[in-house]
Amino acid sequence: MGARYKILEEAVDKLQAALLPARASDEIAETIMALHHAVKNLDNEQSLKMFTTIIPRVNTIAKESKELKFALRVLQKAYDTDVAGKMKYTDELDWLLNSKAKYVVELQQLFLKMDLSQFRHFLVLQSGRSLSYINMVPNHYLPQLEKPFKEALGLSKERLMALIKKYSDNNVISNFQKTDQIALPHFWKLKGEVTEMLCKQVKLDVLAEIQKTYPNAQLIENVMAVTAKTRQGAKSAVKAPRQIWDGIIAVPGKGGLKIVNVFEIKSGLKGFDEALNQVRQTHMNRFVSKGDELQLVLKDGTPMVYKLGDTGKTAIKMEESVNIMLNPAGESWMMPNQFFKDGEMKFITQLIELGKREIDHFDVEALTMELLMNPQKFLQ
């Protein structure tokens, strides 16, 4: 039946062995047996029974049973094996709904009757890829950061409100407050958003400096692009615009858009390394073809489309632009707060500050957890 199918079989065996001695009810045991022996023959009613009985119990048992945690990680391995190197699924849910691998059919038959948000929580959170507040590195000066953290978020109030609404509507915040657990993919996205908001003051400071030379310079966020190629240099299959940078400082005019600075913000431990690699790939592979578009909205609310190779009002001029890479302190091989050149490209590495002190990767994690624990406090 193939190695991948055996991975799924092993996961099912481990699930069954873990649940039965873990005080699972007879009803749950029966559904596990149905999964193991007759999954292809489950009708809609049996499938629905599987979802409504097993999910709440699994959430409880997973905290008590090392065996169950291991089993769910094996199931995660099945996902990782199927998608390794393919980059064609956006997340675990997309994989389950659209994968054509034979062994995934069994999972599809079981889970497609389930509410999608509930399934996403089950598959991601209970796959062993979750984070708890109590597992965080202790941060003894966190109280000193709370006030400047709130002030920094206040510079992006609309974005903060939208972020909290998004993760309230999908129950991520309420699940975290009830269980002290958050799926790593959700946490990484939240942490990235928080990091970008912490950089707003830096952007405004750079803008003020640039306006001394270019009075009409603007800070432009949400810069979207439609490109012929991906960052890896392959032909792009995506026709919709996608974000290309974490903001720019540019001067629009009759001669086109002069880009003075490009911001690349990373929140990870090796953020400068990741940022440098991404900027290089964008510059050398992605944003290189004649006709590639930048779609953005100017300060006065005017939507604009600029194109590589155009002349006049829609031209793009970025030959002299400087890439500013912002990141909390981590383990990058690059020195922070430096200017350097890489061929024709210019870079600045700058550490993020909060309350007049440079913050590190673990500070941002702790601050993100604080936001999850009491989001309304930061909206007041």
C-alpha cells in the first residue's frame, strides 16, 4: 500500500492504543475502531458522530497522555511527508481538502463533515505543534515594557483592532485563554504582526529624515505586487496581487515613483539572515520582469499602479533605494545597526527598540502572549 499509507496506519494504531487506556468512553472507542477497520464505509451519520464525540475528548486526553501526543505527531508526519518540497498547499486544512494522495482519502471521509474552524483547531493544535505561556522563557522586565508596548501598538490602532477581531472571530484568543495553548502557526503569524506594529515609529522617524531632502516623500504600507516570477525564479501561477515588502518610503510624481527605502521586517531568531535572503530573492528573481506591477494607495487615498519598464507617471525608480531590515535581537551572523553594500544593493540592519532599550526575540514572544491574554487592555 506504500510507505505513506503505512504512516497513516501507524498513526491510527497509536491513536487507538493511546485512547483506550486513557479512560476514553465506549462511544469514542467505537469510533476509533470504525476508523481503523471500516473507514471507507462510514456514512455521513457515522462521520458526524466521529467529530462530535472524539474532538472534545482528545483535547482533554492530549494533556494527560504522552502516547496520544506521539500518535498525533505521527499523523502530522503524514502531512509533512505529503507536502514536503511541493509548496502547493497553503496549510493543513488546504492539504486535507485538496490532496489527491490515496491515504488522504480516508482522512477526508472522516473530517469533511466537521466545522472547518473546529477541524483546523484540532489538526493544527493537537498535532504537537502548540505553545503554552508556561513554556515561555521567563521575562523579569516584562512589566517595564508594557507601557511602551501599548504606546507602540497605539500607532497602528486600526491594524491592531483588525488583528484582534480576526483572532477573536476564529476563536484563537478564546481557545488560548481557556486552554493556555496556541497553535504555532497562529502564534508565528501573530508575532509577525506584532513585530511589524512595533516598527511603525522607526518608519516614521526614517520618513521625517527623508522629508528633509524629499518633502513630498510618503510612508506607504500594504505594497502589493503582481510579478511574472516567484522569489525562486520560477514562473508564477498567481495572478492576484501579493505583498512584496513591509512598507516603503517613496516620492510619487510626474516622473513616476521614486523608492527611497524598502522595509523588510522579521520576528524570528535569525531575522536578519532571513530578511537578507528574501530581499535578494525579490531583487534578483521576483521583481525583475518588464511589466511587473506595484499596486498601492498614496497618502491622499489615490490608488496607483506602477510598472517596471514604464516611463512617465507610472515608472518605477529604485536604483538608489536602501533596504532597511528591522529585527529583534537574535542569533543572526550579521552585525546589527550597520550599513553595508551587497553588489549594487544597499542595506541597513537595525534592532527594534521599545522603551529606549533594544528588545530581543524572546521579548517579542512574551509581549505577544501578553496581548493574547488580555487584548482589550491594549485597545483602551
